[in-house]
Amino acid sequence: MFTKTFTRERHIEELRAELRGCLDAEEAEAIRAELEAILSNPDSIEDDERLASLAQPGGSSCCGCFR
């Protein structure tokens, strides 16, 4: 459970940091949407599994924070 929670918290922090520095409106909207989805359903098993896979080497995200 610790790893999943840490992964989620790290992803949220990464999204917020990326949003602060984002200059492209479309990219900012995509980041906002992903952040809102994560924050709106903090207990989702699907999110936990998706975020865990993104944290693996070679994982990717629409915002690119795990690249």
C-alpha cells in the first residue's frame, strides 16, 4: 500500500509542477484533466494499477512526467 500511495502522491506533485510551468493551453488542459481525475477518485484500484505501471522504466504519461 505504501508504494501505491507514494506513487500517487508523487504523480500528483509532478502534475502540479508541470502545470505551473506549462505554456501550451492544450497541454495544460490535458494535465489539468489528469490531475482532476486522480484527485476526484483517490481510492480507485484502476488508478493505482495505471500509476504503478507508469512508474516502471519505459512507462509514459500524457504529461510526460515519468519519461
